[in-house]
Amino acid sequence: MDSLPPGSDPIDGQKPSEDCAVVGFKGRINAYEPIITALRTLQHRGQESAGMAVFDGRKTVLKKGRGLVTDVFNPATDSIKGKVGVGHTRYSTAGSKDVIDAGPFVINSQVGFISLSHNGEIVNADELKEEMKKEGVNFQSDSDTEVLLAELSRNISKYGLKKGFEVSMNTLRGAYACAVGINDRLFAMRDPNGIRPLIVGKNADGYIIASESCAIDALDGTIIRNVEPGEVVELTDDGLKTIALHEGEKTAHCMFEYVYFSRPDSTIDGINVYMARVKMGMMLAKESPVEADMVIPVPDSGRSQAIGFSMQSGIPYTEGLMKNRYSERTFIMPTQSDRKAAIRLKLNPVREVISGKRIVLVDDSIVRGNTMRFIVSMMRKYGAKEVHVRIGSPHIIAPCYFGVDMKTKDQFIARGKTDAEINSEIGADSLAFLSIDGLKEAIGLDENNLCLGCLTGTYPIDISKKLAEKITQY
Ligand code: SF4
């Protein structure tokens, strides 16, 4: 068992982490409260830091800090006032974990205060940074978001708003779903491949930008539409206005948004995440059936796929692993060098449910495999007769360069191994993964519309050898 990184959840900490949530608000009330509500709704997309930048009529006021949204903001003492703002929660995949690298970023430019919240990763950030440094631009952080903001600022200052956005979409390569404030104006910008989600909506108080639709629901809003890949929209008092459109790229929505990252109650690019996960479970049951007494999910990540597996197979769905919801994810015990202890604190099997039964244990994905190995042995200890592991997504074998912390080859238990070899590490009676075709069918999109990079090693954007060497030993 390897040691647990500080602050990691023993279950979710074994999953790949999303890098950020972005939100934006422009309306007739203070932006502070709707931004807090939206960020809290999207807290699952990043728990390292939170921040917001609000234009107060004269200048943009920035507040950010380490921790959850409720750690950083306190409505009783904060005095952030203004009707336009952007917000951010972060899990670092590029740059350091320091507050200086946290979002949003703000710059006082020739066209006014530009604030930026960004979800994704810019793959040519180093090259652009070197270029701008030669022009005399100073950078304060290691974050690719600061490079993105500097690029936007120099292009908008040089070419004006429309052409500035267009030129930036030509020079920036990678994943970027952004909320952008320019003084009292608010924009949403999405990269030409549409890798990360971005949606706009409105409620009685104003317009909302969010990474996921559940944040618009939480504000009692209605969805207007997704921001299209390669599109910049302005949210004005008269509705949405497309400012720039970069056409012609292959759409490549991240398949992992559907498998794990996004909340099941969100609808991403027209596809409900819960329904997609249930279909993944159904496809998995069709592809890899097994005789068993019950289907048990690894909570909470495997729940929707397990429901689908149960529906398709007719094997009853049961909760046989209980998750301790009150073990704080950031609490580090002095002796917590042992992952087993951390998982035992978090998960407990129900002996009376499991004992003497043939079990299908379903999770959404496997990256390293440590947690699954331990859960299987725990199920056996509690008397399971057979444990058949079924994974609701295909084998993860390659790094992600677009904002997910799957970087090094030793992270991937499935890389270069047969299912039998992986299973001998996990110790189950059988193991099966959903096929890539099954995944595409469950989501309802094909390889022309999905990024499958971490499953195939083929990416929608060329990754330079230099970057590949820098990021990973892949
Ligand atoms: S490489 Fe994988 S995790 Fe990264 S964007 Fe593509 S599908 Fe998503």
C-alpha cells in the first residue's frame, strides 16, 4: 500500500482529479451571493482553493484563498460588492498549489480590468510565456491561466475585442472553458475542441455562466444553451451575443466528464450524466455478464453504473459498502501512512449483506487499482463467496494533457497488462472493463466528438515531444 498524499480522500483520492470549476454572473443584484452558490454547487470540481473577482464600478476586487468555498468566503465579513463577477474553484494540474496560482486571475490592461476563471490546461503555455517575456511581460505565478490571461490581454489591447478573442483562439492550444470579465462586461469562452464543458443560463436576477448545468439549477435558473466549441459569447442585458467563432476543429468532449467528473444531475452538451452512466452499466452487463446474487457499487462513484448493470442483468442492486460521510477529507492522522487505515475509516462492508453471496462489485473507473485491491480483500474477509469486479469505463493507459491529474505511467494499473494480469493484482474472481465502443454507445457520441486520449494515447490536439517529456515519463 502506498502512502496517502496529504489532504487526499482515501477513496476519491485514488480517482483522477478535475482541475477546476468556473462560474460567472452578471445581473441586477450583487454577484457575490450567486457566485458563492454556484461555486458551492461545483465544489466537486476542485477543493484546493476558491476565489472570485467582482467589478465594483471602478475596479475589479479579487479574493481567493486555500480551501473549500466555505473556508475562503464568509458572507458576514466579506464586503465584495458589484454586479458582474467571475468565480473559481481549483484542483491544481498545472502550476503549484500556492494561492498565487489559484483562480481567478485579474490584470489591469489597456482596455480595463480583465478577470479570468479557467478550466482546462494550455499545452503551449511555456512557449507563449517565453514569447511574452521577451516582450517585457512579467509573470507572477507558474499557472497556465496567467499565460492565457496575458495572451488575451495583449491581443484584445492590440486588435480590439472581436479580433482579440479570435487571434487568441488561434494561438492558444489546449483545453479552456472560461468566464471572462472585462470591467462590467461578461464573456464565456470555450476552446475549439470543446474539451471542458461550459453552459450559460439565466434566473430572475441575471445571467449565469457555469461549468455544469447543476449550478444553474441551484440558482433556480433556466438553461439557455451550451457555449459552442470555439465560441465566445457576451452575456448582455439583451441576452446572448456571439462575439467570436472559431470553426473547423474536431469536437472532442472529455469522456471522463460523463464517466466520473461531472455531477450526475448535470447535463453536459445535451447529454444527462446520470443517464449516460446508467447506460454504461447496462452496456457493461451486456458485454461482460456474470452469474451472481447481487450488484454492489463502490460508493459513491460506481453507483449509477451499478444501477445500470443491475437493470440490464436482472441481478438485484444492493448497498453493501457503507461510506462514512463524516470522516473529514482533509484530516490527516499521524499514522496515516497506511492507506488501508484511511480506507477502513471511510468504507465498511455490511457483513449481513455480503456473507455467503456472489457479488458483482461495480466502480466507474480504475486508475491505480490500490483501492479496488483493498476493497476486494475486505469483501472476502466479510464472507463474500465470489467477487466479480466490473468497471464502467475502458482501460486508462495514457496521460491527460487537458486538465486532469493523470500524468505518469506508473499511475495506470491497466497499462501494458491483460485483464487476467490486472485481475491477479486485484485478487477478484473475475474482472471486466467496458469497451471503448460500449462507452461511445452509452454516451451517444463517437470518436469524432469525444476525447478518448487517456484510453487510446491518441489526442485531439498534437502534444509536443517536449511537453510529453516534461509532464510525464510516458
Ligand atoms: S485525455 Fe482523458 S481525461 Fe483528458 S480530456 Fe481526454 S478523455 Fe478527458
